[in-house]
Amino acid sequence: MTGAIVIVPAAGSGTRFGGDLPKQFRELGGKPIVQHVIERFLLDERVARVIVPVAEQLLAVVNRGSSERVEFVAGGATRQQSVRRGLDAVPDGYEIVAVHDAVRPFFAVETFHKLLDLAAESGAAFPGLPVTDTIHVVEGDRITATPDRRQLFAAQTPQCFRLEVLRDVLARAEGNQDDATDEAGLAAKYGHVVRLLAGDPMNFKITQPEDLIVAERVFERLGS
């Protein structure tokens, strides 16, 4: 089948943000952040369907927003489990799947399309930004290593995969009880080629209250 499947894991509790409402359901410009993400993908003709794993207790509520191109499924206790459950809901016949954070509403469509093409060619691709700060590895209160920052990149999403690659990666990770927060890293760990594409500073992740303040300013400036 033509078109890509996009999985947007949205079952997390968002504890770093604080408060009772998970960050992906906080309002940005009058509607939940995750809704902005879903709608942005739905405007893309290269997206066939968006699958959104959410906390099981929310499933009955959000399912009212399901449609031919949007499906809500019960997520898991971790991001990786939610992605796996989203993958289980992918219909037969699709070849490319993307995984995108529910709190990155400003991703660039042009970058997404390049990632889809790279994944189709090589198996997996992700956007990343070079790290500009010096990074130290610390044990206790002592530096044990200082990696060369020229080799360090901050991973973003959407991360794109050939369907069989992501299925293989998640199955092997589950068998090894290997839980991770990044599918591209897992794919590389299990021997798949993962291509890097230059990311976008605007594609930031809303994880702290101050990030939402910045997002509101960006939203107002873009008039989205």
C-alpha cells in the first residue's frame, strides 16, 4: 500500500512536566499538543494513517476522535511498549513506518519526507542536531570520560523505518528485556544501518513548563 504509517506514542505520564495532566494533553493554541501533531501529519499526502497509543484508561474517551486515518490504541507502561502496540495495529501491506514524539508539534514536513526516502533506501533514518556543549560522563561526582562532541548528536523525531526493520528491532529488544527511549538507537544496536539527517532546532520537545511558553510564542508567530 502507498503512504506511510505514523505512530505517535502518547501514553506517558509526563512526570518531568509536573501537574496531573500529561504534557501531551496540555493546551497549545487552544487544543492539546498531541492534536497539533496528529493534524499536521493528516495534512500530509504521504501519510496513510496515524496510530496513537494512549493510556488505557483514556481509550474510551479519545476513541471518539478516531476516523479512517486516525486510530487510538491502548499503550504500554513504557514508550517502547507503546510503540510495539502501535506497530501491532499496523494493517498488512504497508512498508514504511515513522515514530514521532507526541510533544514535538513543529517538525518540518520537508525533513519528514527526506527521512521517509532514506528509510526506504537504507532501512532506518533519524533527524539529529550536533551537540554544542561539552558532555562529560560522570560517576558520583567525578568525571570518568569526555566523549568527542564532534561525534555526538541529539536525536529528534520523526524516526522512520522499513516496517520489517522496526518489527525486528522491537521483537529482539523485548526478548532481551532491553528497554530504550529511542528506536533509532535500538536499530543501530541490533545491527541495522541507521542514517542521520540534519535536524531542525524548531523541532524541539516540550518537556518542561518553560518549553510550553516558548511553544506558545512560536505558535503565535507561525499563526498556526
